[in-house]
Amino acid sequence: MPTFRTLDEADLAGKRVLVRVDLNVPMDEGRVTDDTRIQAILPTIRAITEKGGKAILLSHFGRPKGRDASQSLAPVAAAVGERLGAPVAFAGDCIGSDAEAAVSTLAPGAVLVLENTRFHAGEEKNAADFVQQLAALGDIYVNDAFSAAHRAHASTEGLAHKLPAFAGRSMQKELEALAKALEAPQRPVLAVVGGAKVSSKLELLGNLTAKVDILVIGGGMANTFLAAKGVKVGKSLCEHDLADTARQIIATAASHGCEIVLPVDAVVTKTFAAHAEHRVVPVDQVAEDEMILDAGPATVALVKEKLKGAKTVVWNGPFGAFELPPFDAATVAVAKAVAEATKAGVLLSVAGGGDTVAALNHAGAAGDFSYVSTAGGAFLEWLEGKQLPGVEALRR
Ligand code: 3PG
Ligand code: MG
């Protein structure tokens, strides 16, 4: 029996189903520019409507302080309707008479989006009276917003205690993939962690050294580790004040039998710009006026070698300045290698985090990973080993 109740166990026919989704999608001039999160919730909406349930979608959008027309979910509701290929109603508030009226007119199988939950202070405070007002609109609660599950808000956490609660399809898929990647993985597990700063990923690195067999560190944060080992990194992004911390992480990893892999060569330049003049050097040959913007080909070969033995890969963060070609080369090459091994059926690969998904999409590799999380912050907190309130509240 799974730890969570899923939609398969829910009695949906004729029920008012409050579904927490994450419609916090990127928009430009009223248009959705990336509909990944909308696509992700369609199976849940369909599962509810096909059984004659009334799907009432709840979501935050942005970080408004009170009601703010520029942060309305109305245009997103329209985009949901387009993707779903069915009418989607919209109510101008998520509680009170507007919401109640909209809910009361819903026929079985209909879909309604309620206005931004963060227009009410009670949402982020998880205030009992606000939870109660939301709960009055539904018979059961479904959470399909893993990417907001690190927030203990009324619609992500409070409601799960007020109504019979179930994990939606996307939440279920996400939890199953994450469990396979880190809770009960096939070993060896190799983690790729990149990105700019060690300081923003301290807890994550700490947790991973205890759980994975090989930890590949890339991106700007690798420079901090190299510098801590006495390597001169020139003008590279580097948190010199974290040298002790980096050495501690290396020591902790050793005590857990986790092998840390750092870049052995680097692509260096004097100018932070796309197509800037550059050269490839061993990491100990970076000149004083140069900065590292990518890992070099020897590093890529080394990581590919490590990948050969791995059964599971967890990926967060790029290797280099992937948005500035040609400094995307290491990220692209390693991402492709992971994608190929996954396609060949010898590797389970899970990736997540905002930048990461952009980097893997850029590499054309995201589609071949076993699972790419829709989450940014929630994925990071999960990698840190933290309990996510929205997930915990769903446990049986
Ligand atoms: C996200 O976009 O990461 C989620 O929707 C959570 O948004 P938040 O960081 O504003 O809580
Ligand atoms: Mg966020």
C-alpha cells in the first residue's frame, strides 16, 4: 500500500474536489511562456472530471501582498482551458460569495479555477478561519502541487487536515520518482550538483554526501572546492570564505564513503560573455586574470567514466555558464550522456530545480531523463533531506 492515498481510492462522482495545483507559471504580457506545470496537472483534472467529479482548482500566483490585479490567475485559467480542450470557469475570489456561487453552479465533470489564494493573508499564515472558508467549498481535497509542497500554507497544508486528502497524479508521479532516486535507489547513485554558490547549497551537499556514492561538483561552486584544496582559480567566481566549509564537506563525504569528483580541467576566459576568447587548461593553470566558465573535456570524460558504473543519477545545477555558448559544452555533453544511458535502460535519472531544467532543455536532454521535476525550491528542499509540509500532510 502506498504511503499516500491516491486518486484511485477517491470517490469522485458528483463530488466537489478542491485541487491544489501550481499555476505559478512564467508569463509575458498576459501569455504563458512555459506551460510545463499546466501540462503536468491535466491527467489529474481529467481523472476527476471523467469520474463525474467537479474540479475546483486552487493556486497561488507570484508573491502579491494582498489583492493585485496584475497577479490575477484569470489569464492562466484561460490557458488551462486551452490545454485541456474544455471550458474552464473562473471565479474572482477563492473564498466567500463569489467562489460559493461559482462552485454551486458547477455540473459534474466541470472545471473551475479560483482566484489567486495569496490575495488573502490567511493563505501564507495557514490561518484556521481561511482554511475553513476554503474547506467549505469542497468535499475532498487533492494536492497536485509538489512544487509548492515546501510551503505550509492553507491551500498546500491546512486543507489536508480538514478534508479527506489525496495525492494527485502529478504529485504521485513526483513522489514515486524521488523515492526511486534517493530513498530506495539502485546503487551506485551519482549526484551532479552545479550552480554558482556553495553557500546556497550547503544543506544539500551535506545531505547528498550521506546518501550518494559519487558526488560530482560543477559550476561556480566547484571553484570554491578547488580553492579550498589550494588551487589558484584566478578571477573565477569563488567563495574563499567558505574554504573551511568546503574542506568539512570533503571530510564528511570521505567518512560516508562518498567519492567527490571535482573538475580536472577548465575552460577559461578573461571576459564574461558569449563566444569570448577562451582556452582549455588543467585546473592548476588558471592565470590570475582568467576566470573559469566551464569544465573542460577531460572533466567531461572523467564524469562519463564515473557514469558508466552508476545505476541512478540525481542532477541539480549546471556545470558552467550554460547560457553563454560555448561555455555550455560540459553541461550539454554530460546531460546527453545521462540521457543516452537512460534511454538504453541502464540508468534511472532524476533532475530538478529551475536552472537545471532550463539547462537540460537547452541540451535537448530533458525529454530522455527518467523524470524531470516541475519544482524549483521544493526539489531543493527535498534534496536537502527536509520534510515537505504539503507532502507530510498527505501521509496516511
Ligand atoms: C515555485 O514557483 O517555485 C512555486 O510555485 C513556489 O512559489 P513560491 O516560492 O513563491 O512559494
Ligand atoms: Mg520559487
